[in-house]
Amino acid sequence: MSADSLLFLLKVLALSAAGAIAVKYGAPMGAIAPVGSVALAIVLLPSVVLGLLLAWRSKQATR
């Protein structure tokens, strides 16, 4: 494994740990109602945003 791959893996691990800590300790501070529509939005929003970004980049690359 090259140094670049190892550095990338460590960055992903660190960001994942930071996200987990933010969810564990930051979530109780937020006043989000526990309803199905909010859960659905939280689950689908990252995929929709990523899809839009990839579509935009694809359109920019074809110009």
C-alpha cells in the first residue's frame, strides 16, 4: 500500500470518526421531530445531492 493510499484511508477514517462523534453528542442538542418524513429526508438527501453534483460535473465535462 502506497503512502498516498494510506493517507487517504486515514483521512476517511478520521472524518468517519468525527461524523460519528457529531451524531452521538450533537444529535441530542437538535430538536428534530422523530417522524418518518424527516428520517426519509436524512437518508435520501446525501444520495440526491451527490447525484446532482455528478450530473452537473458530467454536463460540464461534455462542453
